[in-house]
Amino acid sequence: MAPGCQFASDNTAGICPEAWEALQEANLGHQPSYGDDHYTREACDSFREVFETDCDVYFVFTGTAANSLALASLCHSYHSVIAHSVSHVETDECGAPEFFSNGSKLLLAKGEHAKCDPADVARLIRSRNDLHFPKPRALSVSQSTEFGTVYRPEELKELWGVCRSHGVSMHMDGARFANAMASLGCSPAEATWRSGVDVLCFGGTKNGMAMTEAVVFFDKELSKEFAWRCKQAGQLASKMRFISAQWRRLLQDGVWLRYASLANAHAQALAAGLREIEGAEILHAVEANAVFAKLSPDVDKRLKAAGWKYYSFIGGGARFMCSWKTTEEEVQALLGAARG
Amino acid sequence: MAPGCQFASDNTAGICPEAWEALQEANLGHQPSYGDDHYTREACDSFREVFETDCDVYFVFTGTAANSLALASLCHSYHSVIAHSVSHVETDECGAPEFFSNGSKLLLAKGEHAKCDPADVARLIRSRNDLHFPKPRALSVSQSTEFGTVYRPEELKELWGVCRSHGVSMHMDGARFANAMASLGCSPAEATWRSGVDVLCFGGTKNGMAMTEAVVFFDKELSKEFAWRCKQAGQLASKMRFISAQWRRLLQDGVWLRYASLANAHAQALAAGLREIEGAEILHAVEANAVFAKLSPDVDKRLKAAGWKYYSFIGGGARFMCSWKTTEEEVQALLGAARG
Amino acid sequence: MAPGCQFASDNTAGICPEAWEALQEANLGHQPSYGDDHYTREACDSFREVFETDCDVYFVFTGTAANSLALASLCHSYHSVIAHSVSHVETDECGAPEFFSNGSKLLLAKGEHAKCDPADVARLIRSRNDLHFPKPRALSVSQSTEFGTVYRPEELKELWGVCRSHGVSMHMDGARFANAMASLGCSPAEATWRSGVDVLCFGGTKNGMAMTEAVVFFDKELSKEFAWRCKQAGQLASKMRFISAQWRRLLQDGVWLRYASLANAHAQALAAGLREIEGAEILHAVEANAVFAKLSPDVDKRLKAAGWKYYSFIGGGARFMCSWKTTEEEVQALLGAARG
Amino acid sequence: MAPGCQFASDNTAGICPEAWEALQEANLGHQPSYGDDHYTREACDSFREVFETDCDVYFVFTGTAANSLALASLCHSYHSVIAHSVSHVETDECGAPEFFSNGSKLLLAKGEHAKCDPADVARLIRSRNDLHFPKPRALSVSQSTEFGTVYRPEELKELWGVCRSHGVSMHMDGARFANAMASLGCSPAEATWRSGVDVLCFGGTKNGMAMTEAVVFFDKELSKEFAWRCKQAGQLASKMRFISAQWRRLLQDGVWLRYASLANAHAQALAAGLREIEGAEILHAVEANAVFAKLSPDVDKRLKAAGWKYYSFIGGGARFMCSWKTTEEEVQALLGAARG
């Protein structure tokens, strides 16, 4: 193992063995296109089992598309979306939510550790109700958050309470939903629709699959014509089985949760190791698969000299992501390099 | 082999062996995300070799996205796109060109066998030049066409002549570009930029790959910020290597052309066989991998009873598509069923 | 009176005396902005009286904006709008319906004298129901039509029958609604919501006002947030009273109808005169304020030599529009020039 | 004179006498539509004289439309616009810039007294240059600002220096450009294109006209097809002369500047008066026609009891706007009420 981009993101890892086998199987013979195949039907049924409800499921290629199309199904162009100021929809999607909704504005909420503060959400919802400002229509929460923290169901319910009374729907950016679930231990139902989530973008790519995210509507009124929306947006796969077969397999026997638990455990180990190193300080609670640390120039230099790649932030911040493919050996190698 | 959807489309077949091997290789180890990997760099270089020019290449997931984003890079919302009345951008993309361009109108050209008639294109370009109508800005041609015919370079050059003098750019919807090239025999350069094509959407899915089309800009002025456009549109793959590795392999040693030639040859055999069957009449020149036939109710009934699936059109029309995976056995089986 | 553009369009005439007086009154003192004034409230109430129902009324600046915003309130980007092939939304709004709806496609219906044929509308609604084509969501009819003909309530009701059973709403482009009403003689209610119209764009500009069209929603569910839509689209006047005061006055004592009747009567006289001239042939029933005629080269030449301006069409067609300001003297002058 | 909304906004006043006379003249006879008339030609020429350059001029109905269309002509959907956090484009246009550009994001700059701080603009321009964030493409400055302050040419030039080196264009929201010019005393050329402004939205409504703003392009490359953009956006007036005639008149003999000077002078008097009142504190430099004051509850109560209307802000802030129509009597009446 050579040090490299293993911790740079949870998308530097490829396709996990179970997803790979599913692709192999799906590649036999011919299959009807555009999702009219048994892999897709069965994958959708698996979501209904996992979430214990008759949800509506659509597969798209990227998280950016999933979030933006989901938000566009909630919002007209003159609406606004409340999201945390460090949320992915605000900082890393190149204006995709604005593009797909034809103009919805993002209103930025504050909150510790990348979690939206209910009081600040309430403030944003109430701050303007005149025609000259976009009307708040959706709250977007990231689960797990961009800082690797996790909303507990009671926290979601508190946000739900704020939203519900103002006709604001809840969207969950679950690019790392699996990691959040592995962390919470509760049922997926409890962490989503039972806590007010109307639509969930469930990340596949960072859970060991390739080129797929699932948009899961718990409020089926919102998804009535979502298939047309996906098609028009260039997000309907003709060879859909190569997407759905991966989901079908990972949702079986809890493979998705197992890999997410592994990634989370490695993040814990990494954080524990860093805590004992002088010049490394853990910045946020490590509740999923991300470790944010403040590194001294020395530690940073040693890691980079050893060949490790990772996102750096102003002021010495560093982000390390663990994935389904992370190994104990890699964690120890990185810690060794950090120690010097 | 059981009769089924083998001829329903060229996307019912899966991933060809070479692309599969490329995926396997790409799945080893970790790779930087978003295309910052050697597979992607090498794949782009391969396009430059194949087209003998310093073109700019981007990978997206679907043909709908490829066409729409390419057209959006040519057009403002108040422009119009000229396309054949049976073109895919008009009939099968759910208004995606209008969506991605934020309103560009499609103007429908006439022409035999799904090929745009230069005189009709000229008529459309000249018909309106006032503010009250969208200004023609692009011509979109399908290569091969929706009826399985192929533009010869001299036909493209004639259209180019019409376009050039009015500031109209040329876009090529090459969902089946490989089949067209296998049919033409000339160089890819001759069939594209040397004949006036500014941007080509080169189909991967129907050429034996999965979930990928390449947008190839010959006019690099047009692609200056295309990467941002793709990202905003949810078309930037984080695990890009699983896309680019397929292209890198198929463009090597002419694999792409070999498969397209095979598909075309099967289409020829299928057409030849149908021509000898009473109640089957070939409707368009078979120049690529599609066979359009008019079937008598008896022939149609026999095929369906045997289990064959295919698109049917009003008045007895039927479409049969051959792919990289089509076998002689399948062709003979279908012909046998048609004969009864 | 010098011959000129008097018949070129019904927007070459200015502001009628009653509207002018209303502007004068509205210019006294100060008024709250953005429609929060008594002129606007009273104007809206006048619409409710004229239409005998609790409709929702919004004022915008142009017919293009009125139609497009109304259609955008009916359609998502992946929907389609059925309209006659010669309708203004298709031919003279520079793709505005596609722009405001972020991509809705127009499907073109046939029909004699610019009126949508119910059978062809039904064909378009039923022709496609798959994901690959925009779903029909609205029918747009022009009243009076672009050829100066008028839908009778029973014709609208027949179209309504077709629409209703497929979840398709009805939009009326009433740029010349006043002329249609003056022609029909029935109540405005009968010609609109009682015949299935969900939203009417009622033209002010061609009825003797300046820079105003009214969007009248009979289905208030559709207009719930229309005020935000107008504001975002740059169609909310800060000095709204200068718009609403005109409407308030013209809807009083039937001024709007009186002017429209005058214009229609002049069109009748003009058509009658032309019918008696060799080399002039009336092309469509003259039911509103437009006269379409086929002119011989001689007649055409004489009119142009005399200084008259009008739209000419390929093959000798000419359009003459009468307005609130048209005089008998002008009609006779034009006829005199035509006679030579 | 009864106290009311005289100071609530500079759009509660109507049309000034000169503009009114121009409308009267324009209402005589017939005129070609859509701006093909002499009033429009002459108005455009007047702009060229005022700005001492061959600029390109378009008339639209509202400031929201002017700003949004101008920005859309600078930006693609994946670009971003830098604007002050209290700028009108951010706070009071209901997401119109995002809508017309199909998704451009606004990046919020800081700066004292509503003026963009060059260092903060530079920070925003440089902060991100990756594909995952919209690329800065325009800076929007308000002149005069939302706090009634005015950029001096040297301040604009400093911003220009920052922009120029990064390919960022400069847009000026001049809803109150006249008031800024009256305040600065320099030439309009010096305050715009000679200081780097590429496109100016010159406000008519707040300068004594009705329903018109002018978009003035100093960089004609940017306006090449702006007329189509306006038409598609529903911003092309058919009876254009009623817009252009107002401009033609107000740009003659400096009427526009005279009224703006009057409004500014009244604002000075109002501020001077308030400064002497206990419980009133002036919050920003009074450089144009706005007076921002912090009022004690007593003063606020007295003013409201007397019938005065004005915008109030959290913490006791109040905004008073003077207009072309403001009189000394009104200023004294308001001051008198404030004094109690």
C-alpha cells in the first residue's frame, strides 16, 4: 500500500465486491431499458422494506442531481431553500439547486457543527413574507453533515416542528446517509419520515457503488411526475439495471450498513490516533466517517511528505474521509506518518 | 437463447467484454475523483488521436444530457435550434434541449429518410429575422439518423455551407456515431470537423459501454467553460474513471469500430432476410444498425407470439436494432419466427 | 389625415380619452406603491363584476409576459402546451413561453381559421404518454384568433370536454378579448369560465390602454403564489396605479366594449369595401377587428404608393387592423387608395 | 397637504410635469410599434449625448427586469454575481437575477454604508476557482446605494481594478443614478464607463417617469442580441413611444438632473432638521435622496400618529425618501410632527 488519496474523499475508493458481483450478474443477457427491468423493480421494493413505508424511489447519477431535482420538485423559481451555510448544496454544487429550480434562492442558516439551528431556521422562515423576497419552501439538512456530525431524530423533529407550521418541506441530503444510520443505530424510518423528512437523497457512490444516488420520496404527492423531471434533466439511465442492481444487492442483508459501520469505525480509530499526536486536534465530534482535524504545520508537512492527499482548510484544518475500502493498515500508516 | 428484447433497442445489451475489463482494472486501488486521474487524461488523448485534432472532451451520463448541454453551449435562451422533425432531440428527450438552454425553441426541418434537407434548413434560417422570433443559432444533425441512414461527408458539407453563411453552428447527435463511421469508411475527422461539425455527442452506451456519452468540441471557443456547465447540471461523475476507462479501452485498437461494424453487418443480414419474407418490406436504406420494416399483421403477430419485442409504429412499421452483442443465431431466430 | 401605420396594428393607436383621464387623476398626489392603492383594489373588483365571479387579477406590462406567466403557472418544465400553429405564443413571442416555464414545449394543433380543431387537440393529448415526451398540461386558445375569427362558447366547451378528461387546463390569450366579446354578444362569464377557461389574459394595450394586460384566474388554486411569480419576472409595477386606473375606468360603463365594437364595425366596413374592389379578396371571416385580404399586385402597389403600412404575407396576403381610434375617414381613405 | 406616504418611497410620487407633457405629445396620432418610432430613436440619441459615447440603449418596465436582464447578458447560469449584502438585487427582487440567468448565484460582499469593499470583492473573486462553485463573472454596484450613499469615481475605479484583472464585468444598478449624479457633480461619463462600468441600469421611475428604466450598454459586445432577450422576457413595449418620449424629454435641458438635485436638497434639509431633534439620529451620510435615521420610540410614535408612512427597521431604524415631487412644506410638516 502506497500513501495517496485514500483519505482524500470517500469517492476515491471504487466499487465494493457485492456491488461488483451485482454488476456482473446484470451484464448477462439483455434487459429492457429505462428501468423496465426486474432489477429496478426489486431494488425499489428493497427501499420500501428498509424504510418500512410505501415510498417512491428514483435513481440518478450524482448527488448534485439528486439534491437539485429533489429541491426542484419542492420549489418554484420564486421560492427559497434554507440550508446550512456550509452545506454541499450551497458550497459545492456550482449553483445546481438554483439552475434546476430556475432560480430558487438559498437562505443560509447558522448552527454549530454544520447542523441547522432550529431558532435560526425559524428566524429565516419568518424574516420576510412580502412579494419582494423568495418565499421559504424547503429546508435542506445534510445527514451526516459536512463536518461529519449526525442529526439525532429528536433534532430533526425539532426542525420539523419549525417547518411544519410554515408549510416548509424537509429535504435530506444523504450523500452519507448510510454512515449516519450506522452511527445512529435507529431505524431508517425513524431517522427520516417519522422525523419529518419528505424526500431523502440516499447516497450510493460514497457507500461503495458507482454513479448512483437514490431519491426517496416519503410524500408521494411530491413525486407525482418526478420521472418526467429526471428524464428532462438527462438523469434517466437507459441501461438502468447497472444502477439498480447495485442497490438491490447492497440493501440486501444490510451490506450498505455494514460497510458504513466499517468506515465509521475507521474514522473513530483515526480520530483516536490523532488525538494522541502533538500538533493534531480533532475539530468536530466524529460521528460518521469524516475526521476534521487542526494540524500543526509540522504534522501537515510530514503527512504531505509521506504522500498523503487530503483537503486542507485555511488555518491548518484538514479533512480525512474513511470509506468502505479503508483498512486498518491505511489508518495506521497515516497515523505513523503524522507522528513522524 | 430465448426471444425477447434483443432487437428492441441497442441499449438492451449490456457492457462489452473490453469495457468490462477496463472497469475491472479501474476498480483496483484508489483514484482521484472528478476526472483528475490518468484514465481520464488518457481517454481524452485517445479522442484527439481518433479525430486527428486537439479537441476538447467531456463525459456525461446520457445522450439527452450530452445533446442538451452541447446545444446550451451554443445557444442563449432566445435562440433556436434547427433539427429534423423526427430527431431524438425533438421527439424523445422530454424537452431537455429547451430546459438546459432555458427556452431555446426547436425549429423542425424536413428531409427524406430523417436527413435534414439543406434547402429546408436554409428556408428556416431565413424565414424570420425579427425580434419576435428566436434567432436560429444551431443545426443539429443525427449521425446515424433516427431512421438508420447516414449523412455522407459531402451532405454535411452542403449543410455546413448553409449554416456558415448565417452564423449557425453545427451539432452532431452521434448516439450511434460509431455505426455511422463503420458505415462510411472515411476518417472520423472527415465525418466531423472537416465537414463543419463544431460539437459532436459521441455515443458510448449504444457502442457497448454503460452510462456514458462523450461531448467532443472541435471549436474550443465553445467549450471554454463547459466543465462548469456539466458540474452545475449534475453531470460530473465523482468516480469518473469508471466512465473514462471504458472509452480509453474502446478507442484503442479500433474496438469501437469493430463492434459497430458487427452490429451493422447483422442489420444488413436481418434486412436481407426480411426482404425475402412475404409481408415484410424494408422502409429505409439500411446504412447503420437499424432496420425499419413494414410488417403485415401476420408477420407482426408471428414475431410477437414468438416472444420478440420491438417498437411498432402506426401503420405496421417496426424497428429492429442490432448491437455489439447481436449474434447470427438471434438474427436467424427472428427471421425464422417472421417466416412462420 | 395622412396615410400611414393606422391599420398596421391595433397598437399603433395611443391611449383612449377615458384611459387618459384616468391617468391624469391617478397622477394627483401620492399613492402607495406596488398595487397597495385604491385604484388597484377597485380595478380588481371591476373584473369580478364584469366576470360575475370571484376571480383573481394581476396586471403585467405585455401580452408576451401575460401569456407566458399564465402558462408557467399551469406547467412545469417537463409539460407541454397545445396551441394553434399560427398562435401568437408560437409565432411571435420569441420563445417566451419556453423561457418562463423553463422548457415547456409547444405542441402545434391544426384547425381552420386559426381555431384549434378539437379532434386534433385530442390527438395531440393522446399521442404520447411516455416519459420521453413532455406531458400535455395546457391548451392555449386565442380569442379573437390571429386570423380575426372568434370562438363561440359552444366551441370552447367542446375543447373543454377534450381537455377536462385529460387533466389539461385551458388558457385564453385574449390580447383582443374585448373585440371577441363585442363580436359574440354573450356575457364575459359565458365566454370564459363557464366555457372552461381557467386563466384569461385580457388585453389592455389593444383596447385603448398603454402597457398593460390583465391576467385573470378563474381557478384560484392556480394563482396562489402568482404575485411572487410576477415580481420575480420583473412584472410588478411600482407605480401600479397608472396601470390599474386605466382598467378601473375602461371597465366602468362598458367603455372597453364600446371601443371594441367600434373597431369591429370599422373592420366590417373595411371588409365590405374591399370585397367590392377587383383584386381584393377577403380571406377569413371578419368577426373581430382584423381584416385579412388577398391583394393583387396592383392593389398592393396602389396602397403602398399612397403611404399605407400593413403586414404583408407571402402570396399577396395583407392584414389590416382596426382599433379604438380608427375613423370612418381612414377606412374610406384606404379603400379609395385601393380602388385607385 | 395631508401626511401620508410622501416619504415612504420615491415611487409614491407620480409622473413629473415634463414627462406628462411628453406623454401627451406622444399620444397624438399613430406611431409604429415596438420602438420603430422617432421618439425612441431620439431618446436613444440623447443617452449618447449625455454619456458622450456610442452606447446601446434599451427600455424595460422595472428595475428588477433591468438589473436581471443586464446581469443575464453578462452571466451564464454557472457564473456568479458579486453584490453587496444589502443590495436590491439580493434583498428585494425575489430571486429575479437567479431566474433570468437560470441560476447564477449571488455572492455577498461586505462594505461600510452599503458600498462594496474592494478587498472583500477581491476575496470573493479569488476564494474559489474550482468547478464546484460558480465562477464570478460580474460585480453589481448600486449608485446611489441602498443606504443613500454614493460611490465616487475613484472608488469605482478601485473596484474596476479588482474586476478587470479577473475578467469580471461591472454592472451598475442605477435605480437612483440621477440622484447620484446630482450629488457627484461630475460628468455621467466619468461616473460610468470611464470608471469601468460596462452596463448601467438607469432608473426612470424614481426620477419622475412611470414604468421605465433604461439599460445602457457601454460595452456593445455585451448587448449584441439584447433586444431578443428583452422581447423573450416580456419587456418589449408595443407602444414604446410612451416610454421613450418620457426619456427624450427628461434628458433634454437637464430636467432629470434638476429633479434629482431637488430631491437631494430636500433630503439634506430633512436630515438637518432631524439632527436637531432629540430622539433622532442620522445613520448614514446623506449623499442622495434617502435619509436613514434611528428614531426613539417617542419620535416614531409621533410621526405615525400624525399619519406619516415610512419603512421601519428592527431597532428603531427608519427610511425617508425624497422625490422630484417633495416640497419644503412636506419636509417641514414631517419635521414638525417629529418634534411633537
